[in-house]
Amino acid sequence: MNEVRAMATGGQSWLNGGIDYQNHPMAALLEEIDRSLQEPVTGEIRTGRVVDKRPNEILVDIGFKSEGVVSGREYERIGDTLATLRVGDEVPVFVIREDRDGNVQLSISRALAEKDWERAEALMQSQDIFECPVDSYNRGGVIVRLGQVRGFVPASQLTSAPQGNSEEENDARYASLMGDTLKLKVIDIDRKRNRLILSERLAMREWRRQQKDQLLSSLHEGLVMEGVISSIADFGAFVDLGGADGLIHLSELSWNRVTHPNEVVKVGERIKVQILSVDADRRRIGLSLRRLTPQPWEIIDNTYQIGQIVKGRITKLVNFGAFARLVDTGIEGLIHISELSERRVAHPKEVVAEGDVYDLRIIRIESDKRRLGLSLKQALPEPEIDWQIAPSAAISTPTPSAETVEEHSDEAVAVAEPV
């Protein structure tokens, strides 16, 4: 095309013969083609070059006979972009119209928005995860910005939707998200209605799946990791290891008997755990908390001694006594029914109740059999003697004479002898 244009307008000979093509009809045709290629069309997006920045307008070369102008309200909309623009920078522009003076009015924000809409459509098609900061909120959810395009994340699509009973509580929850960056997916788009609906819930579900895949490939038995208790169930506690949850079964929470996980851990608590198993096919991670602590029965001889007073919480009542868990180590021992009180006890519930904490005395340690004998009555303080009453009681009870003792001894022998 350049060669044809040169031959048509530069007076060069074409093929041969020295013919002057400067006034050839083809020259006018090529001129018209050039003009149509360069003339801007309303709604067109072009890449221009900044040639001048003025207080109220920007001049952009878009390859037309004159520079395009970015001014007015459009100039205000690109405040953030404007700060980074320099003369000579390339910038996308949206052609608005040509005014009466022949100046082409341009919009940078609309060009950027068009590109952002194209990006949103591509994200809708690919279902890729992307990130956006929270810009504002309303009663129904939060608003984010995908470049120049505003997207809406409904409350139902937030991973932590407000649970308050009042608008004030919900607003407080939304306000706490201001400035946060959310992982999102596009779930609905309508450019004509300027509608872009996003979901954090779906994005996080996919992100966690990806993280779990990566994590599963890097885990091995025996590895110690740090995590956060994410939820608790009757059968154990789930730990977020950074994108994937592992389970600490009830039996792996403590060396001692545990009836519910909340006796040992709380949601939000940061703990260290040991990897017990990794099942890549079933995508399950088994964890242990207790194996990072010494087995209490292995160190009990170095921790306690017979006669020591300890604090214990009553955990279970049975006919023959009460089980108590030592507060400092969690080791469980037995208070035999005969060691509950000096008086005769028909059932432990007459003296103690589950959940109560008492001072107890250790009376037996059998580490090889994992048995710990405790006493409540032997841990009670010694009764005080009332010395004002004791002397008179001693006087009223005469000491038996030697003759009396000998006499009763003889009677006992006589009763024991056969007739």
C-alpha cells in the first residue's frame, strides 16, 4: 500500500513508461482511505499519546489532523490517573464527539471503563478469582471497584455476612470491611444495565480448594504446623492450616479423657499441631494436638509425690467413688468412696458433684498401671480442739484400773472357750 501511495502521489513511474501518477484517480482514492482510517468515530477507543497537560485539560494525539481534548467533568473523574500521567505517555481514550471548532472530545475514564468491562466479561467467562478493595456499602451488601467499574457483592455472597438483628449492627459489620481487599468471582454481568454482581463466597470456596491441593502435596506425617481453630464439632476440632482445614479428632486433643473439644480449645485460638495422616484422594488431613505434649503418666513420678495436696475437678460419679481430673496436668485419678468423708457414705453424690473443684491429697501413685489414688477426707484441715470442754470430758470418763482390765479380759477368754 505504501508503494502504491508513493507511486500515486510522488510522481514516480509505475512499472515503466514514465507516467505521472500524481494526478491519477488512484491518488484521490488513497487519500480518502487515509482520511477514513484516521478520522475518529464516536464510541471508538484509541490509544493516544499525551502531548500537553494544562490546568483544565489534556491534549492527546490520536493520529488525527488535530489533537483530542480531555476536559470538563471528565478531567475530574480521572484524578487518580491524572496524577501519574506525563507528557509522552500512552493512554487509552474513548471518542465522544467532534465539536463545532473541530476539536475531538475524548474520555479517559470511559476508555478505562470499557476495558474494565471487557476484563469483567473475560473473568465471567473464565471464572478466575480476582481481588478488589471494598469502596462503600449499603443495606444489601458491599460495593467494590474493578478499575472504573463498580461491582456489588450481596450480603448472601459474603463469607461473613452480618448476623445482627438491627440495621446498626449490620452497618457496623459492613463498615468494618471498608478498605479490605476481597477475593471475588463474577456471577452476573449486564453492561446495558451497568450491572456487575460478584461473589466472595464462591471465590473463597475455589481459593480454599486450590490452597488445599497445594497444601496436600506438601504435607507429610510428623510435620508440625501452626493453625487457627476454625470450627468445633462434637467429634473434634477443625484447624485452618492456611487455606485447608485439618481435623483433630476428640481422641487426639489431649492425653486425658475429653467429653467435648471446647474443654481444650476455642474457636479463633492459634495452636501448633502435628500431621498424623494425609489422604489426598479423600482430601482429608488428620491432626493431633496431644502428641506435641509429653504423656502425663510418663512424667507423673517426677511431677507428684504421695502426700501432696493438689486441686482436682470432679469429672464422674460412680457407685464406688468419684473420678477427679487434676487441674494442672489433666491426669485423672479416683477418690474411693471410703476416702470422701469420715462419715459413712452411701453414694458419692452425698459429698461431691460433677464440675466441683476440691483440694485432694495423693495417697497412691501406680504409673505402670496408670492409676492415681486420691483422698478428699485426708485433705481436709484438722478439726480444732475446744480446750474448755476437753478437760471436763476427761474427768467424767475415769481411766479403768488394772483390776478392771484384767477382769474384762478374763470374761472375754471365758466367752471364747467352748463349753
